[in-house]
Amino acid sequence: MARQTTLIRGARVWTGVGDTPARSLDMLVEGGRIQALEARLSTPPGAQVIDADGLLLLPAFVDGHGHLDKTLWGRPWQPHSAGPTVAERIANERSLLARLDHSPQAGSERLLRHLVTRGTTTVRSHVDVGTEVGLSHLHAVLATRERCADIATLQLVAFPQGGVGPGAGTLDLLDNAVLEGAEAIGGVDPATIDGHPTAQLDGVFAIASRRGCALDLHLHELGETGLAAVDAIIERTLSLGLAGRVVISHAFCLGELAPDRLDPLLARLAKADIAIMSHGPGGGWPRPPVRRLAEHGVRVFCGSDGVRDAWSPLNTGDMLERAYLVAYVNGLRDDAGLELALQMATSRAADVLGIEAGTLEAGAPADIVAVQAETAAEAVAAHPPRCWVMRRGQIIARDGHAAAAPQT
């Protein structure tokens, strides 16, 4: 992608630190990075000038938890047919994808290009790994990562959707996935999926310790079963020196606890530097109280989860809409709460993923989203359309459409 010098005039700029932008600023972008933010900047020779005309500039969004390999985005509508339990949803998903002769590469690329038009330029995607599919989903999404490198950064988590199973070979596949390009490995509901929580957690933690990769573990389990898993994850994280490299995604069980039990657990999570991903669950699922987690020093972030897939037809992949949903289910109505939800889709997610993104300041990558809003809080509450999206100093989408023809 060619990089040019661009001067953005007259924009409101959200820096992500609780401010309410009101005055007009100019932003100079050069070499794919923000070089200066001033009330008035002179136009460098040969620079492209964009008149922002009071648009609010936000950091491009970071989708910290997706499943690009299994999306049905862009395909004909499929009536939802999954049962209510995790096991039923897994079985339904396998049946549906087989019946549709699903292509993880084509599907992931369609969805990623859509996400970019909505302002997301970084995605952490979980991709299924297991004895049924081997590493085929990983290879497919690795191909998407290469094809879309100019418009998005894509991190991959090797995800054992069906558990690891004793002696089934899935742990070896997870290990190989890291060698072939996955930045992290996952796990899922060790008690209810595998029926042997110690074995699953021992296995995935051993790989993370040996390979130096991150861990991002799905935990849907509720009640004491879920809390036992959280305890076990904390213990292994501390004993193996993996602080700062472990995520618990969903962590629904944290939403069931009264403060007298929750607060000591949050202190332990903060000590182990275990991050929590919440996508703002609906449908009666409890949700981790993100403001309380943040106040206790637990790193919190969000992601779109599955977009138009066998688990749900409702998600659109729009991370500004997702920030609104996180705020909605957590009752974050004040400006500080709305900005926390936006941080979960920008700077806080970037921090957990260990990437250079999520802020608008001198020296930061010029990954920018422009919207019609006066403040960041209003942007979350209204989640308006994206006027344009910039990636490394280049406009890549306008008004919900790619600025250039997709690759073939």
C-alpha cells in the first residue's frame, strides 16, 4: 500500500483518555503514522488535504474475539436452528457447515472485508482446530491474513471447539498450529466439554509455556463449575509465570457473584494479569461487570464473537455497535461508562493483543475512523455510520464501502 502525506483539517479527535473533544484540530499523517496534532498546521508540499468539517475521529476498532472461519456472512440467509446448550450448538454448527460445503477461506475473507468497512482494522479470530478438521481452518484463515494484509491485522487463536479429549491428538494439533502461525491457543469449558478439566488445562498451559504463545480460553460454564475453572486458570498462570499472556473469554460466571465473593476474585485476576473478554451477552446469559473489573485493575476488552453464524444470526460485526451493546447490558449510561465501552473496542483490546493500535496521538499508527458525532460517548450511544476509514494513512473505506476493488 502506497503511503502518502495527508493533512486532516478541522476534526474533533478522541484520544481515549476520558476527554470530551470540542475544539477543532488538524492532524498530520505521514509514513502511515500520526506525526502531529495541532490547532492549526501548515500544509506540507504535495500533501493530500482532507476537510474533516467537524467529524469525530476515533481509533480504528480492534475486534478482540471473532470466529471468522465459521461465518455465513454474505451467503443466503439460514434460519437459526441451534439448541440452547453449548453442546447442541456445536453439533448443529458442524452439521450446518458440512451441509453448506462451507469454505473457511472465502467466508473469513468476506467477513474481514466487511469488518474493515465498519472501521475494524485489527481482529483476533479463533479458528477451529481438532481431529474433525485438522489444521484446515487455520490454513484457510492464514491465507485470508495474507490476502488482506494491506487492510487489516489478523491474529489467530487455535481453538479446540470440541475440547481436547484424552489421547485424541488435538493437543498435538494445537502445538503444531503455533508452529504454523497461530499467535495463541485456546480451550473451552474444561468440565462440561471434556469432562476432565485438569487434563485440558494442563495440556493447553503446557503448550503455552513451551511455545511462548498466548492463551485465550472460552469459559461459558456457570456457577461453581465456572468459578472452579477460573481458580484453576489463575493458579496455572501464576505458577508457570504466564501473567499478562492469558485471557478468559466470556467468563459468564463472574456475573453471578455478589461483591463479597467477586472482589477478592478480581484481586486475584488482577494479580495474575488475566484479561477478560466480554461481548455484551444477551439472551439471559450473565455478564462480567466490566466497570467493576476495570476499577479493580483487571484488563477488560470486547469482540464481536460469532457474526451471522450457526450460533446466532444477530451479530453484524460492527464494533461501535458492539461497544453500545456492552454499555447497554452493563448499564453504562454516563459518559465515562460509554467511553469505557469504546476503550474495550480500541485501546484496551489493543493492549491485551499486544499490538500498536487503539489510540490517536503523535507517533501512533494512522488507523482512524471518522463519524458524525460531537463526543465519544455520543458515538457509542448513536453508533452512526462510518464516514471513512483510514489504515496506515490510506483511506480504505468510505460510507460503508471499500475504497478500492477487493482482491481476487
